[in-house]
Amino acid sequence: MGGNVAGLVMTDNDWAIEAACQHVDSSIFFPETGDYGPAVQVCAGCDVRAECLAYALTNRELTGVWGGLTPSERKTYRRRQLKEARKRRVLA
């Protein structure tokens, strides 16, 4: 089953049908001005933020707000995840 998240057609992502952004103008998630505030506010009330963020990280989405995180926040999050994974491997 697919969904429509921020104006993007998604397949095999059942979480997308529950997304708070499903009926919101997608331009707020991909602003030309870099003002991510409105998109982050929509995400704040979304029940599937974690799934959305996981989708963006898995698919290496470089633009827009996904799971409530901006592109730079996702980059930082991803780096932190990789650093923690390396640390766990060293300790294992």
C-alpha cells in the first residue's frame, strides 16, 4: 500500500497514510527560502515521525524536512548514528 507524503507518491510505506503532512502543501517541506519552521511544526504533531525519518535516512533524502528534521539535522543525526555504531563494534 502506498501513500502521498508531502506531495510525493510513496509505495510500500504503510506509515505514509498516517502522516500529518499527507494533505499539506508540499512546498513547506521544500522551501526555497530555507524557512523550515512551518514544516517542522506539522511534523511535531505527526504520529509517524520515526517512520518518516527512517525512510529519509534509508533513502538518503538530501532535501526537505523528513521526520521533523531539516537536511542539516539529518546529516548530523546520521553522523552520530555511524559514530555510535563504530564505537559498539570496537567494544564488541
